[in-house]
Amino acid sequence: MRSGRFFRTLCTGSGHAPLVLVILLFSAAGLRDSFDAWIARTDLPVVLPETSTELRDGSGALLRAYQVENGLWRLAPQPGGIDAGFIEMLIRYEDKRFRSHRGVDLLAMARAAGQAVLNRRAVSGGSTLTMQVARLLEDGPTGRWTGKLRQIRVALALERRLTKDAILSLYLTHAPYGGNLEGVRAAALAWFGKEPARLTPAQAALLVALPQSPETRRPDRHPEAARAARGRVLARMQAQRVLDAAEAAAARREPVPTAMRPFPQLAAHLADRMRAAAPGARRIDTTLDAQVQARLERLVARAARAAGGRVSAAMLVADHRSGDIVASVGSPVYGDDGGRQGFVDMTRAIRSPGSTLKPLIYGLAFDQGLVHPDTLIHDGPVQFGRYAPRNFDGAFRGDVRVRDALRMSLNIPVVMLTDQIGPARVMAALRRSGAKPHLPGAAPPGLAIALGGVGIDLHDLVQLYAGLAQGGEGPRLRSDLNAPRGRAGRLISDVAAWQVGNILAGATPPPGAPGGVVAFKTGTSYGHRDAWAVGYDGRHVIGVWLGRADGTPVPGAFGGDLAAPVLFEAFGRLKPEFDPLPPPPSSTLILGTAGLPAPLRRFRPRDAAFAPAPDAVHLIFPPDGARLESAGQPLTIKLGGGVAPFSVLADGRPVATGIRRREFEISGLEAGFSTLAVVDARGRADRISLRLD
């Protein structure tokens, strides 16, 4: 009653009461304003944390992540990427009034203080999730009242400047989960090997319990403590009817993880390259398929081990319709394993392509009307100046069809065609494909480019074959999902491209592999340094390389033996069945040799009317223009072509007659310039000039 009269006295203004009321109101307002100003002046810690750069595949699956400062794994939570059941457990267990308080829960703090007094020890905490975020952002102390006051101030300031969802996201990013793990995504990947989008009740409960004492509850070091902490969370969730009794019992029986799992490190070389090209990017979206990438990385590692010590390997897979790279394997391992130099990305290493450029040369020859797939071409000794190409096995096969010359990968026919096309035109076609071929020094391209005398990397070789697979004009390959699609220049006509593909599809596949489903070509570089296989079906193109990263030879390595089986197995791991190759364009001329127009039945160079017959006699050694230190000594003569017996003349003077061998010696030559001529039994001749010192 007295208090009521006092209140009425203040309100009616008797005596000095109005002055007292004004003072009280102003004091309260002043305290409130001072408190608000104190909160407003709060110097907040950084709320935009550094998170791991992530490389993701075309569907969003994680390929690789990079650690942040101090070697921490801290991955940014993805919208909608956290299990809703875990979020509910977290809030129910840690801060059930999180959605309603303003940073500090006075009821929870009072309860915690009362329990501490009654039990003479801390039984429960009064910190809200917002206060925990404040502590995590500043890595501040919790035991002293000054530290707790600072957390309260920062928590109140955070609530004024951020939304509840933003604060929750900060907790999910910074909460510690043992070792160098921060954030629920890093924890789920390390402890369960999966993203936290779908968690079992047992997994969710463990992730709720770990941040309270991340080191003493680490399941790999303290499994019983981890199991007990998880059990307390499950018990409370059952009591609050988040879980029923059966769900809680099943969760208790679920084993806790016994070890941290490694973070994904797929497409490691490509990831390094793309990260360097986009510094500061937190997420890099690629065209890759994580599952295919993982399967092919295992295949490449196995193939390299089977090939022997120090052998490396690489593979590139692309969709030749879209240009999207599906898988990129730069080496068998990402590191140095038995001298394999695994840090070198062999998809980008410049190497000799061996015979893998031959399909392009034949396609150019088809387009220029030089030959048809069923044209006869002579495989025999030839010489272009000082260059006398030989087949890989040193044998000659005489007249063969062009399609057989390509399938058997004969060297002499393709060099003859390159001579007619022109090496510069071959190089121009390579560049139109999107490739960047390399020549040593400033030397112009020569005929040897047909046999691998040019540098190219696996990426550009796959780019070239994508063009062949797409009717002579393919897409530019891309690995960045956000990069615009583009087209490379036209290499050859659609008819020529189909003819090349039809020939390559008829090549003999490795033992046990299906025939006629992949248009493929193998290659082996000089000295057995590189073994290649590149091929395509109706949808995908795959390139395979094996060799040593340092360029030293691999004795006995052949593309057909080493790389081709890996190519076909890669197709099997890529998809359940092959996509069919395309039908021929309507304008394709499909005839046997006898049905071809006369100029296409047999290959003859454009200057054939003035050129010696393909089987005419010619001097292989000495070459024309040679300078030799053999004056007064026997001189070795090597002949090609022609019909024995042979006669040799020096400056018009016979020095040897009736010779039936193709390698022999002559004598009686004096110092100075001489002209040597050889004549066969049919009167055909060849001559050279040389100087003897």
C-alpha cells in the first residue's frame, strides 16, 4: 500500500516527486544510451574469414581443397549444404533460445551460475552460440571475467550487425573439431569422408559434441570420450523428442570414426594451374567429373607401376562435342614416387608425338586430292636431299593401299605425302586445331615433323583429335566451367575427317579389346622416350602418354604395347558402352582401288613426269654435296633401288663394274671435287657431287 501511495505521489506531482521522477527517467535513458554507445563502439574482429580454395567438378563435388593459414582446414559452409537435423541438434543442445535472444541469454547464464554454486563446479555453460562465435573470432579466453565480458560485448555487437543465419554460418565455419580442423564441412570430410549435407543422427551428435573439447574428445585418440560425449547429446535429443528411443539406441550403437580421412586431392596438377590463374578465388568450378577422375587416376597409377621404375604416365579425357575436359591426370602420383617426378604435369609437357600426327597428314592429303584411302602408294627406299626416311622395322612393303599404310604406321608413305603437302601447311593445320607446336630454335619445319620431329603436349594432341572426331572442326577444350565455349579452326573437310576415322577404327585393337569402336592411333618417339595412344568414339576423346618425365629412354617401350591397352581400359572406366562413330558424309567417295579415277589409283608426286621412277637406282651414301676426309682411301658406297649389276663412274671414268651388292668400296679417287655416277642394269642412273680432302 505504501509503495502504491508513493507511486501515486510521484505521478500527482506533490512535493519534489516530479523532479525525482525526471531524474530517474533521465538516468535510465542515459545509462541505456551509454550502454548502446558502448556496444556501438565495439571494435569487431574480422567476420570474413579466410577459407580454403576449393576445386569442384561439374556437379559441385569437391575435387581438391587447399589449407589456409597455419595449415588449417577451414571450408566455407555451402547454402543448403548442412544437414537440417544437425542444425536442430546444435541449437537444441548449445543454445535453444538462439533465434530469440540478442546475443546473451540471461536465463541460461543464471542457470549456469546457480548450478555452479550448488555443485561447486561448472556443470553447464551459459554461453550462447553468438558468444562462442565472439570467442572463436578473437581466440579469446573464457575463464576470466574480463574475457567473458569481452565476449558479451562482441556478441551483442554481432547481433546488431549480422543476421542470425550469418552468425550461425560463422560458428559452422570456425568451430574446432580436433587437430587442424575448423568448421563442420572440414570435420565431416575428415571424420566421415563426406559432405555434411546428409548426416546420420550419430554423426550429427558427434559433430555437436566435439567443439566443446575438440582435443580430449578426438575420436581417433580418445574414442571412449568421444562416444560418451556423443551419448550425452543423444540422450538430451531423446529427452527433447528430437529423436525417438529407437533412433537414439541405433545411433549409440554406431561406431565412432577411428582415423581422420585425407581430404580429396583429385586433379591435383590441374587444380594448381587453375588456382594460380585465379588468385584469391575461393571456389573454382571445373568441367571435370570427380568419379571418373578418381577411377582414371587409379588406372594411370597402376599402368605406371606395371611399366617399371621411374616411368610416369598421364591421361586427358574430353567430350569432343562440347569441348569439356572430363578428366585430367598429370602423373601417377602427386609427388616423387620412386623417381617418377610426380609433381611434373605431363599433360602440359612438350614431347615428341611420334606417329600420332600421321592421321592429320593423311587427312590433308585426302583434301588436296593427292590420294584416296584405297590409292596405291609405294613403300620403298626414297631420299629427299640428305634425308632418307626408314620404316620403324627397317623393312619395305612395296605397293600398299593408303589405308594400310596408315594402319601399319609406315614412315616412308607419310613422308612422301608431307613432301607434297609442304611441312609449313602441316604446321599451319596444327595451329588451326588450337595446338601450339614447338620447333627447336628458329629452324623451319622439315619433313621429319611427320615422324614426330616437333614438340607438342598431351593437351594439344587431344585438342587435335577432338577436331578429327568432330568432322574436321572441333571445339576448343576447356576445364573452367565458367569459361565461354569456343570453336577451333577447320583442319580438314568432313569427308577427309571421316575417311581418317574410318581407317583408324579398322586398326587392330589390343588383345581382348573390342574392334571397330574406337578410332585410335599409337605412337613411339625416337629412342623409345614416349609411348602414346590417342583415340575417340562418337562422344569422347582420350589421350594417353607413358614415359619418363626427365626424357630418358624406356627400353622396349612402344605405344601399341604400353599405351593402347590403357586407352581402351580408360574408355571402359569412363562409361558402360561406346558411343557409335558417325556415318560417312553423303559426298564421300567409297570405291575400291580399281574403281577410282585413274589419277587416284596410284600415288605419283605432282612433278612425277620429271621425277625418277620410285624404284630407280639412287646413291644413299655419300650424300650429294658431302665433304669427306678420305682422299686416297677406299670410299664406301651405299645404293638404293635399281636392278643389279651396277657400275660406278668417277668424273666419267669407270671405277667399278658388275657390282651386285648395294654396299661396297671403291678406290682411286683423288683429293678435290668429284662427280660420282651409278648406273643400273636398265641404264637408269643417279649422280652426286662431293669433295675429298
